[in-house]
Amino acid sequence: MPASVLKRCDATMEIGRHAKRRMRLYSLTPADLAAAISNPVQVSQDGNGNTAYWAAHPKHRYIRVVVAADRPNFIISAHPRRKLPEG
């Protein structure tokens, strides 16, 4: 199954299977993901170098969108969170 495609500014983002499932589960739209990436409240990295974009969301307090380190145009995961990470 090919990944979905999301337009972001001048780049095209691919949405992976895991992220698409979370989008359906939590009623997130591609526009929500694009807004989180283009205008984040906070940006962090995990141990693997993947970048997590945190953004405020009207339905959920925050959403977290994780972009792969080795493929900067690939969204690994997207899901709501209650609070921002500390740090």
C-alpha cells in the first residue's frame, strides 16, 4: 500500500501507514499535520534522530507529528498528547 501524500509549502510529505491509522483513530486531517510541521509550538528529537513537531490543536490539547531522520519528507507517526514534553 503506497503512502499518502501531503503538500507542505514547497515539499511533498509522505504519510506512513502507522500515521494514517492514528489519523483515522484520532480524527486528524492532513491539514492538521501540515499545520503542526509548518508552525510548531515545540520541536524535539528522539534517540534515533527523528524530529517531533508539537502543535496546539482545537480538539486535542496538542498533537505530535514525527518525521523520519533518514527520510525528511516521511511522516512516521501523528497522535494527540495532553502536555508538551519537559525540557
